Amino acid sequence: MDVDLVPASESDRAFFVRVHHESYRSTIEQLFVWDDATQDAAAERAFDAGGIHIVMGNGVPVGVVGWEHRDGHVWLKELFVLPEHQGRGIGGRIIARVVDEARGREVRLRTLRPNLGAVRLYQRCGFELTGETDTHRFLTRPPSQAEVTAQTT
């Protein structure tokens, strides 16, 4: 499957909210009570923060990803793939694109503790567990020497 990332526009807002809800609801419900208004507001804030891309699989929207450049690293703030498209390698391809975007810098993220499938995916993509709270796991992917060298030459 070809995977492309297209910068989100206002017309993608409803899709972003839908993907957030469909792909993350079961994880959220393991820690919190699902409340439509609360989750709608959280998804709207995430979309409004910017840096969101629509994940296109063979020309069809299948997910969303968002990242931002911070001092010395890239923060992977959103990564959701619709459930019917999960397990097809799309997440790994998205992460590879974000790592490329990091240009030899660390990529950091957090995910809810019950989201073990995501943790396994991130670890397969070179992320290391760097911290935990009662609700979240924090992971970091250090750049490889080849990535650092490529950015300095």
C-alpha cells in the first residue's frame, strides 16, 4: 500500500475527530469514562494546534498524524489509523516518515498506558521507553549514527 501524508485543511477537521474517536476510544475507556463532549473538545484542540497530516493509503484517507519541531527534537503528538486499516504496516511507514522529518534529531512521544499495541509498534521502530506515569508511557527514538551523519554532511 502506498502511504502519503497530506497537510490537513479545515475541510479535514471532521475526519480527524472521527479517526481520533474510532481508533482511540477503546484505549481511553480503559482509563477514563468516555464522554463525547470531552473527547470532541480534545480532538478539536489537537486539530487546532496544527501540524496535522491526513494519512492517505492508496489515495484513500486511512488515518492522521501530527508532529511539531521542538528544541532539539520532534514531538510526535498524534498518530491514529482507522481500525479497519490497522495491522497493515501503515503505522510503521508513518513513523518512518516522521523520523525522516526529524532530520537526525530525537523523536519523542507519549501514549496512554493501556495502548500496548502502539508501544510494541514504537519499539519495533526503534523507540525506547523513557518514563511512565499512572496514565502515560513516554518513548524516545534516538537518531541513528547514519541519520546524524546524513544531516551533517
